Amino acid sequence: MNITQSILEALDTLNGNRLRSGLTILGIIIGVAAVIAMLSVGQGVQSTITGAISGIGTNLLFVVPGNQTQDVRNPRPLTVADGNAIANSLNSPDVAAVTPLIQGRVDVTAASGNVTSTTVTGTTPEYFSLENYSLTEGAFLTQDNLLGNASVAVIGPSIADKLFGYHVGVTG
């Protein structure tokens, strides 16, 4: 039996069982499509997770107060001096930047009398680059603001809208 005769016999068998052949081909097509779809979804989820992690920074270390429920004999919070000691390249040569911060939820009032409740973060100018923030308008805090104890704030678009009725980034 030669190859030509084998191919003719296979085609004759497929032609004799058209329904079975069609269903088999349909099953193969659906199976391949399902595998391709699952791989695509998996890669999409992986890209989303990777993007979220890189958005907060893959090399950030957050130091927060310890166990607040236990009684500690001499509790001493971290200070700006502690942050400066960590940032010192002689003490920790692999640390690129340090920024202290304190957060709390407060009511913020504009001169117009509009009030909104928001989270306020007290920090230093390095915070914005560490968090990969970008501005639409205005300026970030500067070292001059910090040294001069200036009363300045960087606010987000939702707070600008609530307090001042100002739509950041909207034209027309």
C-alpha cells in the first residue's frame, strides 16, 4: 500500500462519515480557541497585576508603627531624625531615598465655606517621586516650602472640585 492509496482511503472514510468528521473538526477548533482564550486572559491578568505592583513601586519599603494593641513599656515613635539616619548613605548604602509621613482623616474647609472630609498626608518633597505621582496643574512641595514652614498643600482633582468647583484637566 503506497502513500497515495492511503490518502485516498482516508478521504473516502471522511466522506463516508461526514457528520462524525464535521463534529471532530468542530471539537478541535473549539479546543484550540479555548486554549488561546485562556492564555490571553492569563497574560492580561498578569499584565494588570504587574502594572499595579509597579504603580506603587517594586522596591519600596514602608515602616509603620508596631503593635498598637499591646502595652509597651517605653513606646517611642519614629522621628524625622530616624528617617535621616536611615537615609544616610554611610548607615545604609542601598537606600536611595527616605520620606517620613503622617496621615489622618480631617474635615477641610475652603474660604468659600465648602467642607469635605478627606485623608491628609504630611510629608516631604521626596514623597511624590517615590510614589510616582504626576501633576496636571500646579507644583509639588519644594524643599523651600519645607524649610520655610510654608502652609501649602497638593490636592487631588476630586477635592479641587468639592472645595472650589474647579474641574482639573477639563477643557471647554
